[in-house]
Amino acid sequence: MPVAPNGSIVHKSEREYHPYHQYGDVLFVSNQGMYFRTDGRRLANESTVFRDMLQVPQPGVKSEEKAISLDVTSRVLDIFLTHVSPNHFMLATTLEETHSLLSLCDKFDCSERLTDLLKGRLMDQSETIPWRTLVIASNTDDRKLGAEALRSMDRDTFLRGEGNDIYYSSNLKDSMNRLRPDWRGKIWDLVLEDDTTNATVTRMVPRKWKSRRRIWHTNYHAEVTKERVLPFRDDWNDIANRFQQDDW
């Protein structure tokens, strides 16, 4: 008898089915409790795991059908089952959803066709939002994806951090702290030069002031100093290669 994500028993009459996945001989349930049906032959064509599973003789028919529970959202499961079809088209996905779909493909040993479609989309997305990609890759320890995220960066992109378009402001420390400790240490080791050097450092210093209407405003002015610094490397392709290839 199917069990809901919260552990309660779900009877057949109480199931909530996805409106576009109601027919087929294989039953899935998402981590949000929504049920999906699909054609086992389509699954077998795209996944060696399902091909082997469906070839195993099944026991006699029971009053309650057992659903395959997957720890993904209903939207991700919808996209996955839509892609496992002869239509060969791609629905729009976020970076997180694309990565979840690739994880499902890896889990079920899906076809090269489907995997390559998703990998291509993931690489395209990593070029436009490299910091977000790096954080997601770190969460799953996906070093190949992490390397592609680093390859899509330059020094300014890295220094600004995630979700920051202000040139003279940086979220670098907060962004780095979102990475796994081993990733954080490795990336610091790769992006910084080995030797210090003398440099002219310009800082944008905020200055608050109150108008005649007693409204507070903030202006920034440049403060220039001579300091000893540890510079960043410029070759991000080399940084990405070493991140992926080094034994760490």
C-alpha cells in the first residue's frame, strides 16, 4: 500500500494524480505526494535501470498498487517523465531543476540522448549564472559542474560574489561561506597567487548625510592607500582545470 512522504498510508481513492500523467502501467509519487503514471516501455527505452526492473517477473496482482517514491518535487518529476518520451523536446527549467533531472538520469542510468540534452542545458546555464552554479555544484560535490562554473567566471565576477551587480560592492565572503569547507579551501588555494606584492588599493567608502528634509542619504568616495596584497590569478581556464583534475 503506498505511503505518503509524511509516512501516512495513502489509499487509491485518496491519491492526487498529475493532470497530464494519469495513464500507464508504472506509478510514481513525488516528495510532495502527487502521483504520476507513465508507460513502462518508454522508461525501458531511456533507462537501463527501468529496463531491468520491468523485465523481472512481478508478483500477482494486489488490491493496492505500489508506487515508486522519488525524492524530487512534482515539477521535476513532471519534466523528467515528459522528457522520457518520443517527443524529444525540452521544457523550460531552472538551474536547480536541471541539476535534479541530471541526478535522476544518473540514478536510473538514462540514455545518452536524454543525458546529453540536460548536460547541454546545464552548461549553458552555468555560463550565465556561474556563482549560483558553483553553490549548487558544491551542495552535491559535483566537481565537473563546479569546474564549468569557475571557467565561466573572471576576476570581477568572482570578487562580486553571488547575486551582486554592484561593481564596488562584494558578497565574496558570504558566497564562499555557502560552499563546502573542502571546496572553499581548494578554491582559495587556486585563485590566489603564491607571493604578495605592493599595490595601490582603492576602496569605496560610504558616507552618510542628512538632507534639510531630515532624510538620510549615502554617498561613496574613493579612498586610496598603498598596501601589501596577495593578488588573484587571471587564468580562470587553468583554475577550472586544476580544480577538476587535482587529487584533493
